[in-house]
Amino acid sequence: MSELLIKNGFVFDPLQGIKGDRMDIGVKDGRIVEAGALANPKTIDAAGMTVMAGGVDIHSHVVGPKVNVGRLFRPEDKLFKSPLKRCNRMEMGFSVPSTFKTGYDYARMGYVFVNEAAMPPLHSPHVHEEIRDTPIIDNAAMPVFGNNWFTLEYLKNNEIENNAAYTAWLLRATRGFGIKVVNPGGSEAWGWGLNCEHIHDPVPYFDIAPAEIVKGLIETNEYLGLPHSVHLHCNNLGNPGNYTDTLDSLRLAEGYAPKNEFGREQVMHVTHLQFHAYGGDSWKNVESRTKEIMDYVNAHDNITVDMGQVTLDETTTMTADGPFEHHLRAGNNLKWANVDVELETAAGVVPYVYSPKIKASTVQWAVGLEIALMSKDLMRTFLTTDHPNAGPFTRYPRVITWLMSRAARDATMKTFKWLDRTIESTSIDGIDRELGLYEIAQMTRAGPAKALGVSNIYGGLAPGMDADVAVYALDPESMPSDPAEIEKVFGRCAWLVKDGVVTVRDGEVVAEPAKRTVWVDVKVPENAQVQRDIYEHFLRHYSVKLDNYSLFEEHLHNPRVIEVDTTQ
Amino acid sequence: MPKKVENVGCPYCGVCCDDLVVTVSDDGKKILEVENACAIGNQIFHHATGGERIRLPRLRQPDGSYKEISYDEAVDYAAKVLHNAKKPLIYGFGSTNCEGMAAAAKVAEKAGAVLDNCASICHGSSFLAIFDNGYPSCTLGETKNRADVIVYWGANPAHAHPRHMSRYSIFPRGFFTGKGHKSRKIIVIDPRHTDTAQVADIYLQVKQGHDYELFDAFRAVVRGHEIPDVVAGIKREQILEVANILKKARFGTIFYGMGLCHSDGRNHNVDIAISLTRDLNDFTKWTIMAMRGHYNITGPGAVWSWQYGYPYCLDLTKRDIAHMNPGETSSVDLAMRDEVDAFFNVGTDAGAHFPIDAVKHLKKHPWITVDPNICMASEISDLHIPVGIVGVEVPGIVYRMDNVPIQYRKVIDPPEGVISDEELFERIHKRLCELEAEEAAKGQVKAAPEGVRAESEP
Amino acid sequence: MKTVTLTLTNPSELFLEGQNITPDNFAGKKAAEIAALDVWEGKQKSPLGKYFSVEGDGGATAAETKIVLRGDCTRTKRIGQQMTAGEIVIEGSADMYIGGWMKGGKIHVKGNVDSFCGIGMEGGELLVDGNAGSHLGSSPRGEWRGMQGGMIRVAGSVGNDTATFINGGTIVIGGDADIHVSTHGEGGTVVVKGNAKGRVGGQMVKGDIYVYGTIENPLPGFQMVGEVEQEVDGEKARFVHHIGDLGERHPVSRGKTVYANLYTRI
């Protein structure tokens, strides 16, 4: 493999504490090496440019059945909205892009790793087929556990060891990455058209409450010592007044400490926090409660969060929170898809228009930005749009611009129809903070990589790590006065090196290096009871045979296994 | 010793039974026994090794006969047809795995073709309804474990999906439905008193072509409005009674079939069924599901949606962007209007299924059939390329009618030399790339491929 | 106003896609430049001049440009697509998508048109002297924001699925309409001066439909509420007033539920 030297860039690598030093980055055989170790490298001149590790997305819906429903049932998301073909394959769709467009666009933004936020286990072969067709970026996918009948039954009886054995089995069966929890208990209740809005609402029949599910899964996660923590989508998403439920959910992590060999320091990742930080009791008097939420997060370092920033676009919402999507449709009367998955989960999909003319949307916009701007630790606060729920991931550059520039925020706020009421209901107008490039690097690569437990491979530029390097045509010593320039630069990186291969140049994809599927293989002691339970449920309650459920090896594409051994 | 292969998926209908046990002779060449399958599924396996199979591509000759040619020659011919046509149509995929569909899409995109699947003449109208109104659905195991009310509307699974009722809907004992059939109310709505209607607790004989009016009446009643004395041939009292059952269900599923998507109004019948399902979710839990026909006809809708955002009727002729509008870019409409100038029939039988005028138009142009077997399409083609039978000789992922992916196995090897759909399309793609490169290098590729056109009257 | 005359002299083998044939694209161009604009025959992109002779230059703006099409355009699609101003006259018949996504200006077709004409229309005027196919003034697939504004007038009869998801604007049909008129409608007006076959106003939330002749199969979700006199298309007449679709959701405005109105002429 060839050698590369990325010369003279301003390097931002929070994992090593490098804050814009002018440095050379060496690349050899797909790995970062000391610049001096290269014999005869090709050179990338990064003088006057910003150099970061490849981006890492901790939470994005990019592959799998509900994403595909979003694509299928929205032909209007393609009509007059798709760019013309520039790479090997066509790139269709705006809010829910095709797999090809997903891979190409992430690469153009300088991203290399995207964690699919919710994989229904029964559909794992579908997820892996889409991963195969998503070019360039490495993918992991988290199976959902929060409404899984096995999990509910084990945790009801406080059988952490059994739940751990089942979890290990399911991660292997689906080639999954970690424990995702979506509206714990609520999506099972949705099987009867019901919901669990609060963490102490009992789950019908199963005689367990969301609080016990979350705590049980944290214990399971730390019992196994997985790379990532429990990844939680709280109960009562998207409703005015829900911040108290969110605080209740956050408190569930109290008393737990991380136990793992991957450098992860949190026991709970709370995702798309923006949707969970509302006061008031209706959309008429909704207000931001970001301060209460972020005060709590700032004071508890065993929690990480991501934003779920609203981008003010027409988009497509999709979540395993089935009852929420039903509820959302009742508000906007648009088409509604729903898929309840036997013994495991549910999902709903509804188009949604966030508009600067609607107060609810502009308040949500403010809440999202407040989360990052009120954070005292951006290594624990990550940039997401909960793609495509609050907006498509292709708007990350715009979100970065809002975070880096008060002027950019002001310009957007000028377009708000209910500006005064938005300012009244939120704190956004009182915040002057502007984030720097180091903090953006924390939020978009170093932090997420650390929280995912993969910071020995991704998210940094230390020798030995994957040679994933993004170079942006941005001079930190003379930042552009026009915020629109920042957006442009982060949308189309000057260079992306992925696995040591020059993949993007001047914002265009020039190569498609092989992408990987990252999964976690946990070795646990044999557990006869769990094996018997699995056998029984498949015999009686699943509609597929046990032997056809686990992903066949031939359907796993270019795997990268992270091994965890609990038997030692 | 004969070998038993277990957990085999059935390549017949959208029920995708994956519990078949197939016994193969000890030389691995003959299928001896198939357990658990319905009569039709059984037949598909036995047919694979029961008689003579086509082992080489066959090219039409001047005297009208077929001559065997090599796969390389067939690939070259196919690639040239695609390359030279202004608007080729690639259609079918009722009986292919997803890997083959993905490879075919690559070919269609490279060739600038229209890419369509059998849903176009089947549940395509369901897609139109889903585009307009969504799809509140579930996996079949949900119905089995929870449903206490089942509606079959314009569907006759007793004949078309033989094990549907026993595996998923009426008879099985699930987690919350331990009493099986006894715990469920079955409603069948159909103009014909079908064999499925025989097992119904309530049967409504809707007037042919007036399902939409009946749905409208149900919706009005559910919202508490008055309706006329008789709607679509059904008395008001009966409509009220059924509406009450629907509202009081704990969990219900509406399974609908061709009766809705192929009578007047097509997509609108499905669309209003979706509206009713949605309305009922304000009271209790209801889901709806299309009774998809072939075992993997759900597959191309899934694969092409993630690749292009459209499940069928993809017009890729503009090369840089995909366009879809059934009614224009749908295979039968294109053929009826004489809009295409080459035809690929893949794993289906357009010769038997398309209207005669459509077939006549298509026959004016090169016609290539890709299919393991002899069918009407293969017999009127200019080129017939045999491939292995998915689910018997070729493994792969297929999507069940509820969009659940099922991993199919292979139980025997294909006849010696016969390749898979996926390999065939990968090779055509490679040849297309070569032709493009040649053309870029030295101008137009020689127009007419070797071989002679078949008689144009089918 | 300057006139560009296109005469189809060299018919295509397959159908042509002529989305570039709009006053917007012709404005500011000389005849030769217009002849160089792209049209598509399947995957083959060719200059307009390969099929049409072009006489006359475009005006300075779209509004000052008139296009006259002569010859058999029954195999030409997408004429006038997305036009914002100016005028198009088609001397004979034309194929699909005529006036699709039209925002302004005027199209006059002296013969018939096929399906999807006036689809996604936002403004302007589309006149058809003959018949129109299906999906006249309808919304594109999956789009819930259908016809927003403008006027479509068809002298003859129309196929099925007229005005699906209509939100605004007016469609006047001189003859009969096949099944499905204003399905899922949430505004706008459709006038059928002949007979309607059925499914008139199904799943309709808001908006008005007038039928002068008979409705072969009326929907159970529409209920008669009285008789009214109304002025429609310049003439006064008495109608039976029905509201519906009672099976569908309906918004409440100032304390009153808003229904779709179906008026049948007495």
C-alpha cells in the first residue's frame, strides 16, 4: 500500500489533546504512522487547512427496514430533489437518501463511521444487505432490546446473567454492535395500541416498568463490558412537558460506573436529547427546559448525550417508538407507516415539515442548539440530527455553522415567523457562545468514538489508528467572516483519506475503498436456560425458524469484529 | 445415505414457509422427498430434478428453431441488445433472490433501461396506495401472537397462499392467543363465496367492483355517521355489526388481495382500506397487509427502494436520475403504448401474463428471457438464458409478504454449468462496461448482434 | 410577443420527452439555439432540431414568448412542463404531462391530451379542446400537496383520477368524468358538466365538486343537506347540496366542522 503525508495542516485531535497545532500526519498501509516513518510518501498539501480524524456518527438511521419504508413511501422526496449522478451509482432522495447517496454524502462531509441507531433483530439480514450497498463508510448497527420479550422476562425477575447471555446471543445472531433501547416498554404496549409515557408506567402483561428495563440493561451492559453503553431513546419523546420524564430517565444511571476495556466512561448514552427537553403542557405554551436537563448532564459524567438538532427542513420521521409516530400523524394528518415486529419492537414512519413559520419548529430548533451551547463537556455532547428525524444528516455542516457562529444563528432567527415567542420560550437569544474547531472535533469524531468504545480505531489521529483523515479548506487563523463559507467547507471536504486511500478530493468522491461492518462478539459461558428459552420462543411464537434467524455468514460483508470475553 | 436438509425456505408464495425438510439422494442430484410444503411448493422442488432441464442458453435461428450457445455468447448478445436499444425494458423478478435483483439494477442503470417487477401487474396498486396514505402493518408473528379478529378482503389464501391461515392468521396458537382458532373472529369479504369464506364467522358478499363504497360506509359508521340501508350489496345492519367487531377487537389484521388491487379503482380500494385501518387505531390496534404473491416479489421493492427510492417502474433511461410514474413507466403501459424497443423477461412469464397487444408490441423488438424453465415467454424469445432455481439450487435473501427477510438455502447444485441470476447479471454488467469503453474508444458499436429475430407473431 | 413555431417534420421512433419546450427555455434564444435544446428519445439525447423545424426566435422573456406546435405531437410528452409564463398552442393532440407542474402562462391544446396533464399545477391556464386522459390536475405520486392553483378546462371527457389531492385551483370538464374525482381533496373546485361514473369526493376533506349530470354510483359517505342556488362558470343554477366524505377527518374552523361540498344540478 502506498504512503501518504498530509503536510502542514492545522490538526485538531481531541483524543490526543491536539488543538490546531501545525503538524504532519503520516499514513502507511491504511494506518496512521509517525510522519518520520515514511520512506517515499505522496504528499497532500494541507497548509492553511484544518485536519481532523474522519467523522464518527453515533446515531443516524441509514440502513434497515424503517429507513427503507421511508424511501419507498415517499416518491415525492425524490421528485425534482435529487442531484444528478456524479459517482458510480445514482443518488436519489433528499430526507431519506438511497444507500449510495448516504455513503457518498457522508464521505463528502469527511465522515467514515456511522452507527445505525436501531436494528429490529428479526430484520438483521435486511440491515446487512443495505450495509453492503452503502459505499465507503463503515457501519455498525444496534439491535433494539427495550421491548424484547426475552429481555422483559429476564429483567422482570432480575436475571441479569441470563439477560446478558441472551444479549450476547442476539448480538451474534444479528451481528449487532450494542444495546439500543427505544421507548422502553412503550413499544411493546403499542402492540395493543397503548404506550408507556412515564418510567413507572407498567408494561401490559409483562409486569415490569420502563425504569426497571433501563436499569436492568445498564447492569447487563456493564456485566458484559461492551464497548458502547446502553443507548437510550427515553419515554415520552416529543411531548411538551416531557423534561421531567427525561430527568427521571437520566437519574436511572445514578450509582452505575462503567466497566469495560474500551476507554468508555459513560454507562448511558441518551440520544436526540432535543426531543426530550420540553416544558409547558401543550404546543401552545411549549418552552425550553434545556437548562434543567443540561445542568443534570453537566454534573453527571457517566452520561453522554447527542443533540437531535432540528434543521428546519421537510423531512421524514422514523423511529422504533411506534406509539409516537401514531401520535405525530394525528397532528399533521400525513401518511403513516407502522411495522410492529413480533416479540421485539415496533416502528413508525411519518413525513414531517419543520418550518421557520411554525413556533413549535423554531422552539425545537433553539432547544437543540442550547443543548450543545450549554454543555460544559463537548466530549460528552455529540452532533446529530437523529437523521432523518430532526433533519437529514446532510445538514450537519449547517448545524456546525450555527454552533460556531452567533451571526449564523441570528440570520436564521430573522426568518422566524414567531421570533418573539421563540425568544420568550427559550434561552437561545441570551447565548453568545461560539464553538471552536476543537470543540467541533470533539462533538463529531473524538467524543462519539470514545462513547462508542472505538476510540482506539476511529475518531483520532494517533499512530496505529485507522488512517481516516478529513481535511477541510478552513484556515483557523483566518476564519471566514461569512458563516455560509463554514457550511460549504464542512459539506465538501477538501480531502478525505479513508483506510489510507484518497477517497474524496475537492468535495468529490474519487474512490470507493471497501467499507466494513463493525460488530461486537461477546463470549459468555454456556447458559442452558437461555438456550432453552430461545428454543421455546422460536418453536411457539416466532414466525421464522431459529436456524434461519441468525445471520448467515455469507450475508455479513467485510466484517470487523470487536471481541469481548466475559469468561476470563 | 439420502441427506435431509432442514429449515428450507419454499420458493412458491409470499407466505415463505421456512420449515421445509427436503430429502436429497446420496449423490446430491435428486430430490426425493419434501416435507411440510403445500402441494404447489412440493411440486417446485420435485420439478427441479424431475425432468430435463435447459442447460445452455438458446438463440433463435432463421428457421425458427433454437440453437444452444455458450453463456459467453449469450452475455455478449444480451449486453449488445441493452446497449443498442434506446429504451430497453427489464421486467420480472418474481422468482429471483435479492442478490440477483441488485445485480440486475446495476445492469439497468448502466444500460439506461426501465426496470420493473411483477408487482407492476399485481400489487403495484398497493404501492400507489402506500405512497399516498402509508401502511400501518406488522410482521406475521404479531398477528399470530395477538390477533383476535382477522379480515380477509378480496383474498383467497385457501388457494393462493395455502399455509397462510395455518401458519399466521386463523389457526395457530400464539403467545396471547393460546386458544388458536377459538379465540379469533374471522371475517371474509369477497364477491365470491370462496373456500376461504367457508371458514369465516362472518361473510360479506360485496358487490363486485364496489369495495370502495363499502369501506367508505365502514369509515362513516366508525365515526358515528348514518349510512344508506344498503351499500355495495350489504345491509346496513350487517355493516354496523361488523364495524362494532372491528372497533372492539384487541388486535386485528386486514389481509387483502387482488380483489382490491385489481378491481375498479385499484389503488384507491387499498388506499381507503389503509384509511379505515388508521381510523380503527383511534379505538384499538389494527394492522393491514397485502397478500403478496410470489415468495420474493416483495424483494425487488425492497432492494430497488434502498438503491433508488422507488420500488418498481423505475425509468433509468436518463442515466443521471431515476424517474417513476406507474401509468407511464409501468411495463404493461409501456408495452401497450409501444414505448420500448427491447425486452428482458426475468424469472416470470410476460408471454402468459401480459395482454396480447402488449406482447405483440414487445415482439417487434429483441426479446430475451432469463428463466430456469421453459415457459411461454421463453418460447417466443430471441434468446433464452437458463439460470439456477432460487431456493432449490441457489441460496439468497428473500422478503416475505410482511417485509421480513428470510435467508433461503440451497438443497442441491444447479445442473452442471448453469449459473445464477446474480452471476449472469454481473457478467452482462461487465460486458456493458466493455462495450461502453469500446464505443468511447472508436465510435458506435456494431449495431445488430448475431442471431436472428424470432417470428414476430407470438 | 414573439412566436416560435415548431413543426414536427421527422417523427421519432419512440416517444419524445420535451420538457425543454417551454417559453422559459425558449426566451432570449434565437431559432438556431432553440433547435439545439435537448429532447430525449429513451436514453438518447438529441437536439430538438432533429425532430422539429424551428421558425422564429424567442421573446426577451418567457412572458413575451409564444410557442406554436404543428404536426403530430401525440408521441411527445412534457410540453410546457414547469412553465411560468408565456403561451403554448398545440395545433393537434399531444401526449402526457402537458402543463405538468405549470406555474403560469397559458397552454391551448386543440386536440386531445393523454394522462398526467396539469399534474402538480400551481398556476396558469391549461385549455384542451378535446378529451384528456387520466390523472388530470392530479398530484404526483405520494405528494399530498396536489393542484395548488390555476385553471384547467377540458371541453371533452376525462379519464379516472381527476384532481387527486386537489388543494386549490379550478378544473372544468365539459363532458363526462370516469371514476375518482377529487379523491383526498383538501380544497379547490372541480366542475363536471356531463356525468360522473362514481367515487366522487372519496376521502375528501375540503373543497367543492359540481356535477351537472348523473353520478352512477354515489358514495355512502356523502349526505344531502339541502338545495342551493349557485353561480358556476358564469351561469346560475340550482343544486342539491351534499356534504362529505363523512368517513374522512374534517377540520373545525370557528367552532364549525368544515366538510367537502358536492353539488348535483337539479
